Amino acid sequence: MRKKQNKNISKNAAFLILLFFFGMRTQAQQYPQGLEEIRSIGDTAIMTMTFVSEHELLALAYKLNDDHVSTLFLQKMRDDGELLSSMKILENEVQDNKFFTPITEIYLPENADPFFFLLCREPESDTCTFHKAVIHDDMSLTLLDYDWIGNHLPLGTYGHIMEKTAYSIVNKDDCVILTYNTDNDSIRMVRFDGEGNVLAERCFETHMEGYHSTLTTPDSLGFRVIRMRTDGHYGYSCFTFDTNLLIIDTILNVDQLSYPPVSCSDMAYFRVNPYSGKTYSINKWFVPAYNGNPEIYQDILMSVYDQNMVQSNYCWGIHTPTVNQAGFQFTISFGSTDDVYMAGGMDGIIPHNLYVAYLDQDLNKIGEVYYIHPSKYLIARSIVACPGGGCLVYCNGVDDNTHTTENCIYKISISDFLSIKDMHHHGLSMVTAYPNPAQDQLRLQYSPDVEPTKIELYDLQGRLVRSQGSGLESLSLQGLAPGQYVMKVTLTDGTAYSDKVVKE
């Protein structure tokens, strides 16, 4: 097991001061002219979206009434925002007497109808049942009841099953794994066969609290549970189980950075790429208050892990001096083996602004969007890669003045990420340094209308450690101690771009 290193708070504070000193004149922090809002959906909320053809997708949505009872919908829409059909998942008389909560994305099996899973809870009860909902071509549903009853679910304020406390996955042998938090902070695990019969069930005492994620393993027969640590050691730990629900491996602090020695802790979301089998996460870098230093919410962190759940690379979002937020459920999507999209919120404990990253499978950034709406708070809740490239992002939206709900869906095309004019409107950085973190050399990619004249590298004490005025396509890190540095690129018009660089 890997053990956590001590945190170095003073270096992080100095690093923030350095960034503020240089001004962080990134294109990504200018106000963009706008993203394409393809659909405004008011107080209807979307849980997850899945493309079923090149231009059509299915979505699971819900709407709360004044008594906070939710009505669930299955919707079909086009990628231009046109709503093709919307059907209630359950009849009103059934819906009003039970709490049904979808806990998965919509699966698209080969040669079979799409489906998703639900948990159902009776009012005034902590018992639940498990169901598979099969979606037919006419948008009707067949609800298959699994032969199982569970109990001790932690419930939200209005009796709903809390987000990110229950998951289910399907393995390649058609067995289904259900996991959910219990009200005594353990995790109940159940394995079903393809017909819904229980094959194994047990309770896993993790001695941890909070959210968890359940993922497939590379052989897609066992499964992994990743759970947040709240025992004084920040970060997430991974537990791997076999088909008999017996633990076979434990890795502490899977999101531990090689440098600096701190982890992310709040609202992380993990997802496996079905094309490559690699695991990805999005969350934020969090440094708690320590020895009189204030806590620091600094940045969105995106990570990729190898088959053994060892972090193989990570990259940062766009730095801002305010609280950032990331890692809500369904905020990672994959267009193919080499297309990764992640979405997060920025600037506030309740995020105000939208951040979307377009990356390759090793988390080298291809493009990124930092969108500041002129009158609306935006909280990214779901993202889906479009078959032709680009993505759709669903956001919880709240009007800044009236505080009314104005949920919406944005379409971000490949040209938004790659076109020079569009990417400047939408917030793409002028300079990209990769790989970051790096070992010996950084490569730099510039927008075509950007002309650099000088690159400088500073350590966390503000000392200049590298400077070059030619050969600006790369920067050598050889001879430098591992750690964080601030890179400053001066442009011909006198402006400067600054960003953090990590040498491993």
C-alpha cells in the first residue's frame, strides 16, 4: 500500500502569490462571447445523456413538484436541442407512492435494447428494491424486478436516495454489481446474474465516510470501489473485489500527486473509458487549514490511471484565485479511445462558471473552454461526447438576479475547441505546455496569432531558474529539482502568459 506524504502548505501559498504577481494573463480568463445554448429546460433536471445515433440521444430527466416529489422522464432529443419525445417513466399513482431513483447511465448493449437501473424505496421505509428498465423503440419501458430487498439506505432531506451513494455496473459475463452506502457508513454489495437472481451479497466495512464510485476492472469480471477518506487523510482509496465479493487489493490515496504531496478530496468522479479500459477522474485540489495557514481550494485536477489503478498522469484546469468545484456525477465522457471530455465548475463554493476540457487519452490538452455567463450561475452536471466530435454539456443554471432555475444544455463543437477565432471567443488558452507534469522537457504549442519573444521559469521563491529568447517551442527542465514552477511567456505585444509547471 502506498502511504501519504506530509503536506507542504507554505510552498502552495507562495505559489499562489507568484501567480497573482505575474497576473495570469491567460486568454481563458477573458470573458467569452458565448456558447451555443441549444436548449433551455427551466426547472427540469437531466441526470445523464447517451447518444443512440449520430444526431439523437436519450436522456434521463426529473422534475420536482412543490412537495419535492420527483417525476421521472425518459426523453429523446436531437443534438441541436429539438425535443423529439418525452415520456414519464412511471404512472403518477405509482410515482406518488414510491421513490424511484435512476442510479446509472443508459447502457447501449450490442443487439439488444438500451436499459438503465433504478432503486425503489417505499415511503416511510428504509428498504429498497432493484429494477432494470429496458427501453424499446417506441420509448415504452419494461421494468424487470430483481429478486432482492435491501435496507439501511442513507436518505436525503426529502426522502430521495442521495446522489453518488448508489451505483451499478454490468460485467462482460452479464452479471450486475450493485453497491450502495448504508446509514452506518458501510457499503452493501450485491452480485446478480443476468436474470436478476442474487449470486452473492456482503457488507464492506470501509471505516470511511462519504461518497463512493463503483467501476469495472480490466477483466470486467470483478469490480472496484473507490471511496473518499475522511479519517484525516485526504483523498480516495481503491478496493478491488473478485466475483465472490472478496477483497483482493487495496490502494490508498489513488489520487496522490507525485508533487506536490497533497491529494484532492471533494466531489471526485471516476469513470472507466469503455474503449481503452483506462480509468479517469475529475475533482479539485484541496489543501486544508494547517498551522495557521488558511485552506486553499485551488484548481480542478484531472487524472488518468493505469490498469492497476496507479495514477499515470494528471493535468490541471485553468487557475483562478477563487474556490473551484469539480467532479459531479456524469461529468466525464469519451468520444473514442483517444477523445476525453471533462466538465467542472469554477469560481465559488456554488460554482458560477463552466469549465470544459478536451483531452487525449493521456490527458494532454487539445482544447479547453472557460465560459462566464453574463447573468447565470452554471453548474456542470452531465457531459456526453458527440459521435461527430465535440460534446453536449447539461448545466444547472440559476439566474443571478431573480434566483430562478434556468437549466440549459450547451453544444461545444470541435471548432469551438480548435478554431482560432472560436476558441478565443470561448476561452482557449493562448499557450499550451505539455506534457505537464514533465520529467526533462516541456513542449509549447501556440495559437497561430500568438508570437512569443521570451520564456522564463521561476521557482516558488520567485527566483528565475530558466530564461530563453529563442527556440521557444520547448523548454529544458534538466538539472531542476522536482517540484512546482511558474512559467512566464512574454508576447510581442508586451502581454504575458503565466501558468504552473510541475517537474517530476
